[in-house]
Amino acid sequence: MQLELRLPGGAWQLVDTAPGEVVVGRGPDCGVRIPAEVHQVSTRHMVVLPDGRLRDLDSKNGTTLNGVRLRGEAVAEPGALVVLGGAVELRLVRPASAALAERENALLRALLDAAGAREPGAFLERVLGLLKDAVRADHGYIALGDGATTRHPAWCRAVPSDVAAQVQEELSVGVLQATLEQGALVTDDLRRDQRFRTRESVRGTSVGAVLCASIGGVGVIWLAEHRTRGFFDEAERSLVELAARHLEPVATALVRHHAVEVPDRSEALRTRLGANELAGNSAQMHRILERIAVCAPRPVPVLITGPTGTGKTQLAELIHANSGRSGGFHAVNCATLPPTLAATELFGAIRGAYTGLQEDREGLVEVADGGTLFLDEVGELPLEVQAHLLTFLDTGTFCRVGERKPRRVTVRTVAATNRDLQAMVHEGRFRADLLFRLSGFSIDVPSLAERPSDLPSICANRMTKLAAEFDLPSVTLSAAALDRLCDRDWPGNVRELENVLRTALSWAAYERSSVLLPRHFEQDTTPPEPPMQTLREARDAFERRYVQRVLDRSSTHAEAAERLGISRQHLYDVFKRLGMSARADTVSARADNDP
């Protein structure tokens, strides 16, 4: 049996358990042992039976299944959320069949072999042939960049020329664009599909069943016509999506090295929202823009979460700009409010409320009437002020400090934080009821490291602005310089990237250069540019960094293999091929052997 486990403030971890009943708790004899410091979980908290049934073992803080208190026994479907003591989350993992697992592993091994091709066209041709055979498709297409004008299309030899023309001329705008937006697309009969049948090329095509998958937002896999049954099933869709995920690092490198133009899947949304300054072509950024389009015109509180430097304030401003509110946008950084004056800053005070106050004072809530109040770093508010804020969000009324008569305003509240507010609730440092009220609609902003395909467009966007600031007519980023930027982890996210670009542009302005080179990113020295790598060397280096990053974030080799979507044996094969260590200095080899 396999379980997914998430401790407070941590990430999901895959846990292999012994056959039979599995007891979860803090006790030394538990099959899944929770750390002793997680005091909300009992010594023997609950048991998972082999058939998926759950039973609480009279734990002190109880167990919930999909939000419902567990009493007696209940069956947990794979993927159902189980919470122990309000602190530890657990999910059962649906085991893949041995045949499907072998099918996936065979395809992944073949994809790694195909990576030996020297030319991008040959590589994509071999990949397409593998996928066509894996799902028994008659023909297919792989596009990197804009599907209609891609510089590196790859066609399977079985593709009829009329189908090829139709895909490039029309379906790339319909089917392929929909795939970029949704991540995957399956239809049993393209000609009868409500989404596409009105297109002229679809009405005249002979194509029936279609299976598509997005390659991380930088490309699309398009497969058509199942050879035997006439449609593609869910197992085949999963297989192609798995291949697409593994192709993403290589596809991103190809786009970068061969200057393939990446389509902006969010162009229509950007135009509608007036968000041209918000750069990024990734699926994550598209989802963020979609959520803004949904929540902006509606009077619901919004909570924006994400690491520092990811542009949460910019998103809040965009929400206000699309809200239709007549008032202004008023921001306050809660971390800068003195604890003793936080209530006064937010809600105001009447004369004499405290020593030295000679006249009534408006608070930010009152100033923002008719507009938007942005509470940045809301997790830093003192508990006493949190209570006042909750009352205001619940009733729309507030009292100035020293006043008893309530005042009413119409204010849209947007809050942001880089803290884990749920963990702060468990620690007693943030009110649970306030968290529920603030997150009427939530938007999570991933770090820059989680959306590397956004980096080129963010660089282009920031360089245009900074070039004007530095009075430079036009500045471009060399491929070698972009490689160097893409190799970094960017813990400070977009804010750190902008500071690095600002420094590099200072050097470029000093040299009167219109191209940013790697030496412009060196603060003290200007070393010569390294020799250009071969495609294979660049691909191996990229894969090595990616695998190492996953290892750094995993506690065991089993967890790393799961995150990579491969078997543990396959992971060891990758170590050998890339010349990487499989010893305990990568991840805890000891933990792999723990029962």
C-alpha cells in the first residue's frame, strides 16, 4: 500500500508501507510514524486497512475524511483527504497496474534513448514515432512554439499531406491552442466535437479521434486516429501526459537554444484584463490570470499567497483595476505597522483616544471607502487587530479607536502573505475564522523556480522597462546570458531577477552595448564566454541539474523517483548515465531502507 503524507508546513511525501493493517501515529510501533513534536496526533491515532477502510483509534483530536469527522469505519477512495488531529494530511494512492507501469517505463526508457539525436528535428521525429506506437495512433504532430509557424515541427511519415496542412493552418489555432490552455485534450470524433466542429477545416477533415497534451506550455503533442478501437482511453491519455512532462526540460532547452517563438496562451486574457505588464507564458500564469478574471468584478475577499518577490502586489492592483470600483487602491504593509498603533492605522481614532491625539484621525479602511484595501503581509497583524478585522469583514462596519458608534463603508479587501497561514492557525498565531473570511477567493503564486518557462518573457518585459530607465534605445539578451540566468534558482524570485538585470544593464550602459552578455552579470570580473555546448551536452547538463534539484527536495530515493515519475531502478540508471552519485550525499540512502 502507498500513502501520501504531509506534515504541518511540509510538502507531500510518498510513503511505502508493509502489507496488511497500517497504524498511523507517534508511537514507535506504528507503520507510519509521525514525528513526536506533532503533538496533535495521538500515539496510535488511526488505522488504514488493506481494503481502504479507515478507523480512528479513539484519538484525542480526532480524524476527518473529506472534512467529515470519522466515527467508526469509513471507506476512503484513492485521493480522498484524511486529516489527523487537524494537523497531518494523508491520502491513499491508487496503485497503477503492473502492465501500465511497465508500459510507462518502456516509453520513458525509449525517450531517453531518443535524446541522443543530434538535430532537434530528428529528436522530435523519433519521439513522435515512439508516442504513435505507444498509443497506436495513425499519425501525429509535435510543435514547439507557435503551432502555426513553428520552426521545428516534426511529422510522422504516416501523416497525410492534407491533414498536415489543416493542422498547421487551422487546428493549431483551435485544438492546439485549447491544449495549451487546458494541459490535455481528448475527443472521440473531432468532426462532431462541439468545441471545434464549426471550424471550416474540421468540417472538411477526415480526422476522428484526437489526443493532445501540452509540453509545459512550450509545445504540443497532437496524435490522431486510433488504429484498432477508434478512440483513445484514459490510460493512453495518462501515458502521453507523462511523456509530455518528461519532455518539458528538453523542449524548454530546444526553445531556448533554437529561438523558437513561444506562444502566449494568455494573450486574450491579458488584453481583456489590461495585464500586458504581467509577463509569463506558463500554465501557472494562465491559471492566475483566469482566477483574476473570475474574482475581480465580484465583491469577494481575495487572498494571494506565494513566496516573497513573486509580484503579489501587482496582482492585487490588477484585481482592483478590473473591479469596476470608483474608489482608489490603498495598500498597507502590515509588517510595518507598530503593534500598539496597528488598530489606529487601519480603523482610525477619535480625539483623545490616546495621549497626544489632538484631532480625529481617519484609518485606511475609511480612506479606502468605495475602493480596494490591500493588506500586504496580513499574517503579521497582531491577534487583537485580527479580531477587529474579522468584525469588519463580517459586517462591513468598524469603530474608530475610542469610539462606540459603528461606521459603515464599502471596501473590497485583498490580502497577501508569504506565510503558511494554516500552520500559523495551528500554532495559535492567526485566527482560523479570519483565514476563512479572507480566503473567499484564493490565488497561489508559484515561485520562479516552479515556472522556468516564464523566465525568458519576464526578462524581455523587465529589460524593455529598464532600458527606457537607462536611456538605452534597445537591449537584447544573448542566448549564453539567458542560459546563465536559467541555471539559477532565484530564491528572491522576480524581484531578485529584476535587480540582477538592473546591475547587468548598468554595465551594458557603461560599455554602450545593446546586447547583454554573460560578462555583464559578473560583478567584479569579465571572464570570456564559455564555449558553446553541443545539444547533447546541454541536454545532459539540464537533466542533471533538474534531477539534482528533485533530489535536494526529496528525503529518499523512492520519493525522488516518484516526483520524477519513474521507478527507483530507472532513477539509478539515470544516476549512472549522468555520472551522478547515488550515495547518501544526494538524499538519505538510509531512509530508503527504513521499514
